[in-house]
Amino acid sequence: MEKNLNIYKQYRKRLKAYYYMMSVVGWDSETVAPIGCFEERGKQMGVIAEEVYKIQTDKDFIEAINFLYDHRDELDDALRHEIVNQKKELDKTLKIPMQEIIDSQILFSSSSNIWAQAKKDNDFKKFEDTLEKIVQFKRRYIKYLETDELKGYNVLLDEFEEGMSIKEYDQFFNLLREKLVPFVKKVLEKGNDFNKEFASKKYKVEDQKKICEYFRDVLCFDKNHGIMMESEHPFTSGFGQSDVRITVHYYEKEFLSSIYSVIHETGHALYEANVSDELSDTFANGGASMAMHESQSRFYENIIGRDENFLKKHYPYIKSVYKKNLKDVSFENFYKLVNKVEASFIRTEADELTYPLHVMLRYELEKKLMDGSIEVKDLEKEWNKLFYEYFGIKVKKASQGVLQDVHWSGGSFGYFPTYALGSAYACQFLNAMKKDIDFEEELKKENTLVINEWLIEKIHKYGASKSPKELMMIASGEEFNPQYYVDYLIDKYSKIYSIE
Ligand code: ZN
């Protein structure tokens, strides 16, 4: 036992050092690296990737993992959880034939370019053959990895969110379909009357930066262990708890975009930064899962960031920076803008209420693609049909419909549902939090320290040392229940849109 533990820890230490370096380089590539460096960088990173592969597949390391897995009952909780995950990954590498891996790498090396071109040309046909190959690969991939417990699309769902299967997602999305589709129709019919004209005025980048820094401080993002920069698409990178970085993108004519990006990414960053120091040397020093991570970002973005009390507190500052543009804009008007509901085509631009319907549509299609009840050639037609059913508007361009997201071109099937699940987790956490603290009162304060502390204590500190289901139990005292999410949305938007 002692020997195997030592071997495992040695290899882990080496792997973590490589991962650390690779993420720092990755961050650099996304933010400040000069455009001409990538050929050379690719060469160097290729060597590093090979070294990593050698460590991951080293006989001694594999033997140690297998030994620890067989003796997992003797390990402490955190290490047991880690070893079970390591074993899962290891089996995966062993179950998929080498030739499949090589073929898929070739396929994925060009697929996102082909997708991007097809999207630009608004022509699904141009992507169809490639997507067909990807779907065929994914169906074979499922077959390689199927177990007694996990079959079909469940194999993919479990990769992105451990413990979530078709059964649970069906229950979740059926509830959303039943309650939210008719409610969204009501909200859209009702509409809201307010001035939007100021929203598309020009807002200087340096002013937007000031606002972003302000909100970063309100949310208590630790500047000693994190920085904020610009990139094309906002994201968060964590290199362990000591160094967490976020990016935003400034659009001069969309001032709300950078505000909600910074709040969203700070939510991710707080999670990464507040994992317990005890987990620093392990593989558990990050978020527990995709949906758990998204639950934190969306908790800050939507539940805090679009809350009436929170905005009332901070609107005067926003107004003081954008003096000219917001001079005649009342708080009520601003609040309505921030929470406006629209039937829109693009998922990433969707509002809080309609967002899960965009995700539900993708889930339905993925499920059918993976079990073979629809084929790639039918996908565009099926997309447009479902879209009309959920939103009541007709998709006219593939770039606004089936071609809008990058995910499928990279083979990421099973990823989308975690986006909606994250929002739903967040609402369940809110419900539990309200039993311990006066949430609305906290939002009237200078910063969100007390709210942060609750999330750290109930979720962040555990990092990835527990499964999402265990974390849900610890934080809320019950299993995942999507009703909290539906209640939250209907309650909030009934008030904003004065619906009985
Ligand atoms: Zn996110």
C-alpha cells in the first residue's frame, strides 16, 4: 500500500507540473501571444504533450492506480474518489482501439474549420458529411465504453456530469417543457414597455473596464491570486487556487455584455480560488463537474447579478460612469432591460428565462442522433421544427440554427445539458442558502462576502473531491430537484412581466 501510494503521488506530482505549464501557455495563447508564434509554439507543445502521454501510460503508474483501485476501501474519501476517476479514465484509454483514436484525431483536426466555413456560408450541406463521420465515431465510441450500468447516450452524459443519465435529464427537461414553454409564450405575448434605445449607444472601452473592475471587487475576487484581461471569448483559467484568471470582451455598442461576462467569469473564478488548500497537491483542486461549475457562474450572473436589490445598490455607480448615456434612464427602466425576455435564435445571447429551452432542443436532438432515431441528414429540418415548437419563430439561416454552436464539430455530445443543469443547481442552492442567511439583505450591502462564504463552506472548499450528487446533498440537504428552478423562473418573471 505504502509503496503504491508513493508511486502514485510521485507521478501525480509530475503530471500536475506539466498540466500547470500547459495551462499557463494555453492562457498566454488566448490572450497576449503574438499571432506569428503559433507554429513554433505548436512544435514545443507537441513535445510536452508526448512527455505527458508517456507519464500517463507508464506501467508503474498504471499498476499503482490499479492497486489503489482494488484497495480503495482503505483510502480516505477524497483519495478514493480521485482513484475511482483515474481508473475510469484509464479504462477508457484501454477500451478504445488505438486506430480509432488516431482516426478521430485526424477527423477533429479539420472538423471545426469545415464547420466554421459552413456556418459562414449558411450551408448545412457543407458540414453534413463531416458531422456524419463524427456521429458515426461517437456511436462506435459509446459501444466501446458501454458497461452494465451505462448504455447508449448515457455514456456521453456521464462523461460531462457524473451520475446524470437520460432518465434524470428526461425528468428535468419534461418539467421544463411542460411548465416553461407555455409560460414563455405568455411572457412574450404580454411584453414589457420600456426604453431600449440607450442600450445600443456607444460605451467607451475604458469606462467598461472601470465597471468590470468595480464588479470584480464587489464580488470579492482576490486580486493577489488572480488577474483580469481581454480575449475574444470570455473564459476562466485556474492554475490551482493561487492563480485564477478571467477574461472579458468589450463591445462598444453592448455595454451589458462586459458587465455580465465579468460577473459570470468571477463566479467560475471564486469556485476555483476557494478550493481547500488541503487539496492543492491532488487532482481535485478544481470544480467538481461542468454543471457544478456553471451553477456557480450562473448563480453570480443571474441570481445575484440580475437581482433587483443588487442592481439598485450598484446602479448609481454604473450611472456615474456612463453619465451621458444613462442620464435619463431610471432604475426601473434599466432593471427591465437587464431582465428582458425575447424569442431569439442564438443560445449564447439568450436571456435567463428562454436559455434552458435552447439547451433542451439540443438535448432532444443529441439523444435521437445517438440512438439512431434521427440521422444527420434530417438534423437541420428537425432543429427548425423543434425551434418553432418552443419559440414560435422560424429559423431562416443555418448560422442562426443548427450551425450556431461549435460543440458538435469537436465531438462534444452530452455537454449541452450541463448548461441548463447548472442553472437549476444554482436555484436549489439559493433555496438552501435562504434558510441560513438573509439573502435579499446581503444583496443590499457593499459586497457579497457573506454569500461567498456560504458557497465556499457548502461547495467550493470540496473542489472535485466529491461527486456532484454528494455535493448537492451536502449543500442543499436533498437530491437534485428541478422544481426549484422552475419556481424561481416563473416567480421572478411573473413579477417583472406582471403576469397573474
Ligand atoms: Zn460559464
